[in-house]
Amino acid sequence: MIYTLGNYNHYGSLRRSFVATSRDGRWRACCDAPRAAPAAPGPARWPCACASRARIALARAPSAPAARRLSVGDPAAVSFAGAIGAGSRDVPGLVGLPTRREQVAALRRGGNDMFDVLVVGGGAVGSGVALDAQTRGLRTACVERGDFSSETSSRSTKLLWAGIRYIATAAAGLLRAKSLRDPVRAVRDFGGEFMMVLNCHRERRYMMETNPHLCSWQPIALPFSEWFIKPYPFGHAAFGFFPILSPLVFKLYDAMSAFSCPPSYVVGRRRARDMFPQLSRESKGINYIQVFYEAMHNDARTNVAIALTAAEKGAAVANYCEVVDLLKDDGGVVVGAEVLDRVSGDRFDVLAKAVVLCGGPFTDGMRRLERTDPDRPFEPAVRGGSGTHIVLPGYYCPKDMGLLDYNTSDGRFLFFLPWLGHTVVGTTDKQCDAETLPTAPEDEIQWILNECSKYLSLDIRVSRGDVLSAWRGWRPLASDPHADPDGPVSRDHIVSYNDESGVVFCAGGKWTTWREMAQDVVDRVTAERGLRASRCKTRDLGLLGRDGWEITTPVQLVQKYGVAESVAAHLATTYGGRAADVLELAAPTGRNYPRLGIPLADGYPYIEAEVRYACREYAVTVEDVLSRRTRLAFLNSAAATDAIPRVAELMAEELGWSDAERARQLDHAYAYMASYGGPVADKSASELRSATAEDLRRIFDHIDASGDGVLHPAEVRDAAHLLGFPLRDGDEWLDKAFTAMDPDGNGVVTFEEFAAWWNGDSELSGYARRKAALVDEFKLDMAKQLTAPGGKKAAAGNFLG
């Protein structure tokens, strides 16, 4: 589309005879009303698409095709090579909300009727910006290339935490000797971190008080078995006394939230065993447990609620709408975007006075589209930090108490939390390029298992086969490429404005501060782009489902609809006051109790009616339902895989999919579900320097057929084979490996010797063995191993499962 603009006098007024040539060759005219000109030359600050810059022809600037997706993975790469397919039926919308098809139509009208703000990215922050801007009176659009929260926002630790760690690291920095060389900067850095944590406390309070249908308080235990800790937590000797100072520290932490959270408290040794019976009794005795509180939520559900609340307030919000190019005037100022509707395959333009990029760890991929000169050096602003989580059965921790390891083997925090009837453990932290799929590296899964096994009793020692699901997300680590070099360094999120393109981007931050980040973005946009808006209104705004929710909502659902108590509790904490709308779509079970609510998967509270309801919430794919509208894929990847055919059947009925569309959906769903971790290890790309003692013990005992407690050379070969790392054939190499395993040279290998060899770093163990031994003829298909009808593979599968 080519845009022309006339009748402009910079010092007078603009009478806009703005016309546009559309792709079909028809001419459109828009906005003949006179407008006042800006006071001085600069980026466009006009209230309409027709006047974005002085005497300019708005035209799409060329961009290098390779720049479009440098580090941004594309969900379509899994299976959807073309349009996903919308089906033949117009599914009704939720009460008070437009349908997705109506939202896309509203976006299309943005080619003629300019939006005030276009937000690119539908994660927590992007959806929050759309909500904030729309409630301030700005006409807002928000597009997301996948589903809402399909990337980072759905893969968090599920906590809305205020950040005790940040206070500790800031204090450690303040106490270091180098702070004496520049005390002003040290105090400033500490103050910045302290204010950030205060803001987190405020935002956590907002979520708990304004959206109680989405959040709940989660007690978390810190077990202390020593009075002085080495190595020192946070790298400072003062924190060696943390067990002694902990009660005081957490009372101060409570005070930072104005005591709006339940009070922290201390639990003695005897009561600690009763509260957390899973704790190891074989390790050092526990002196006491410190308990504090953080908020917990279903992250994907919160994100969907934010996006749909923005839609409810009038924003044009659509998922599976991907920005493929940014529209620029001849001065390089961005005035909109070319958007691909990945459901229908149509492309259209959306014009906006301000464009905001909220791509999380993928933001730099979007920023590259701003450039008018692809050969100009590009300064990255966002690095990705990956974090892996695993899900274990619920019996690995109490249903109402989590655990925090604040001093892991590499200094990271590790949470051990009850979530939706299961135990979620994480996270790791590794800087690497962000990816779309949630595939968790086997090395990181193994590291988490090893760390959490330190706390668990031998009676319930965790093994690799206990992992029900595993996923990895990326948090954005941001810096501002447009900031003044002498200006203050952001300790939290950044909101950056590009003077050349007029684009604002936001990155960094935490789930807890999504609302604050959105407010900061809209404040910056209105200031830089000259948009008139009211003050922020989201601090007292409840999200979708708040209206009609009461603490007794689960009881009311049981009484009115005859659903199981677990289903009623789940619906109330997921949909809030709209839970009854879900049950209005429920089919009878054919039983006296429960009367309604056919289960989607055995042992889980999800019901088939939620699939139909999800179609009204803009769910487009089977994977949307299994990963985010329900959390089945995050809780149990095998159960989610089993549910795929039924979910596809229900969605086909709702949306009117053709047989071809349904087949594509099935292929996509199976491929995507395979990217989640499960009880069977995928060791194809791992370095695996360690394995859990429980996994090795099971294999060792199985191979030790004589029961004499030692292994012989042939048994060593079998043990390696069962673990998925067969030794290279050849007696000479086997002799070398056995010699490495048998350091005392007595001709047999004890379990301790085998475990040390497996987890060691010598040339014939661990990593080197993987590189040398994974020859094609010995690779095991672990999935087939678990389903083999008999023989050694079946036995191995039983052991590993």
C-alpha cells in the first residue's frame, strides 16, 4: 500500500487530503478535517494516520528478509507450514467480548482508521500494555504471533514473588570491599534494588487483593541444618550467618509489604518433620525451618485473563497475528505494521500513531525490522536466560508447603512447590538464544533431580522416571541501547524509545511487575508521541472473572451443577465468576454423581466443556488447549498426548474443521507434545555428566543378577546399555573402561565405583563416553523400550519407569 499526504504547512495547519492506494487498486480517502501542526520538526505526533510527518509519502521501507526471524523460532515450524485454518463455523464469543474473527476484522480496519497504539506481543507485558492503554482512552490494537503466553509468560516458576533474593544480592554487593572505592555508586545500586523489591511487594499486593480468583498465598520453607553455612550464600561471608539472622530478615521482608502478606514464622525440628515428612532423615538433622509467603498463580491463565480483559475494554486483540514487517514513512518513522493472520493466511496493514514492541527474549528480532539500512550495525538489547522446570507427582511435597534451596551447588535458587496437585521444581539459569519450543535439556533435568534429591528421604528418593513433564522458558535480560551512557542503569525492566523510528520497546522485569511495566510503557509512549491519555486506571482494575467470584464459588458450582468438588475448585480458580459459563457448555456424564463434567483426562479436573469454552477464548489449535487453556501438557505430557484425539474432535465440532484441517491439527499437536519432557530421557543432545543415584541403583541392582553387590565386565556393558549409553564394541575399549571403573584393580566394580565412573570427568566416563560410544547401531529408542512386549528392553523400561 502506498500512502500520500498533501496540503501541509509546518508553521500553519494541515488540511489532510490523505489518500491510499489499496492492493486491489481502489482509492480510499480519509480525514479531511484540519489539524494543528506540531511546534517543531520531529517524529510524528499527529492524532491520525493521515499526518505522520511533514510532506511525506508513507511507504513500506525495504528490510532484509534474513532479518525477519534471526533468533525468533516460529511456532509454524512444528507442523503448520501454511495457514492453520479457521474452520467453517463462527463460534460465539464470550459474554461481553467480540469473537476472534471480529477482532481480526477490527485490525483490518486499522489500515484506514489509525489506532493510537499498536502493541506487538501478547505475553504478560504486551497484553498489559494493551489493557493499560485502552483503559486510558487510547484506541489500542495488540497482535501476537502465537497464542497468548505461548512463550515465556507460560513457563515461569508460577510465583508472583517480591524478590527476597534481590535484597540479599544487593546487600552482598553493598558489603563488598570494592564498595569502599565508590560508596556513592554502591549505595545508589542498593537503593535501586531496594526500591525495585518494594515495587514488587506493591504489585504482589495488587494481584492478591484485586484478583483473588487467580492468585493464592503459598507458604515456602527454608530448612536450616547448620548455624553457619559454607560455602557462603551470595558469595559473602556475612551470609554464612543467615540461619541465625533469618527470622529477623523475613520480618523485615514482611514489613516491606506493609504486612499485607501472612506473617513469616519459625518451625522447630519436631514439627518440621510433621509438616514436611518428605525431608531426608538420613542427612544432617534440621535445626529449624523458616517459613515465609509468596503469591502463586497459574501464569498462562493470568496472561489470558489480561489479554481478554483488554478485549473486554474495547482493544482489538488477536492471537496468531504475526507482524511480518513494519511500515515506515520516508523519514524512517514507523507508522504501523504489515500483519499476517496465520489462521486464514491473509495479510493486511495496521496503522498506528505509536508502535510498542513487547517480545520478551525475542524483542531484538522485532527491533531489526525498524532498520531502514540493513547494513547498519545493530546493537542488541536483550539476551535470553533459559530456565528449566520439571514436574513430579504431588506426593513429593506437602500440598500446602513449598521448599526453597537458596544455596544450590552452583548458587542458584531452586524452588520445590506444590502446583495444581503436582510438584514443580525449578529453575535453572543459562544464557543462550531463545527458542520457541519448550524442550528442556536433559542435562538440566538431571541437575534439578540431583539437587532436589539432597532433601528427600531415601524412602521416596526421586528418579528420572518420576518426571511427568519438563519445559524450558527464557527470561529477557535487557539493556537500553538508546539510553544516555552517563544516565542511571536500570536494575529492573527497561522502557526504551528510538528517536529515529519512533518505536518504544519494553523488556526485562518479572511476572510480578507486569502491571507496573505496562504503566511505564504507556507513560513513555504518551510522552514521546504526544498522545492524550488519562491517568493509569489498572491499579484498581480486576481481571476477567473477578466479577461474580466469591470465596464460596466452588460450593455454589457443586450445589447448582452437581460437579465433582475437585472440578468445581479448579473452575473457580481458573475462570472465577465465569466458571458457570463453562458448565453451561458441559454435557451430562450419565451418572448420578457427578452429573456434569466429562473428564478430559483421568485423574485431572479438566473437563470437555473447557475445550468448547476455549474456542470462545480465541483458542486456535489443539496445543493451545492442552498447554495454556488447561495446563495438562505442563503437568503430564503423556496424559496430554493421550487427550489429543478427543480435544481435536471437540474443537472440530465447535469450529467446523474440515478433515484436512483436523489432520493438520493432530500432526501439529503430536509434534508439539513431543517437545515436552517426560519420564523417558531424551539423551540425544545432552552431555549428562551426572545421573541420579536412584536411577543408577535401579540399573545396578537389576544387572547384578547374582546379588553379590558387584559388577563384572559383561554386567558393566549391560548397565551402560540400559542407561542409553552403550559402550563401543571391542574388548580393548571395554578393558580400558573397566579399568577406569575399577580403580583398586580387584576385578569387580562396586556401586560406588560405578557411580563415580559414570558421573566423573575422565576420558572414559561421562561426557567423553557419550561422544565416543553413541554409535548408530547401539542407539536405543527409549520410547520403544518402554512399550516393548518382552525381553531386555522391556525390563529396562520397567526399571527406568
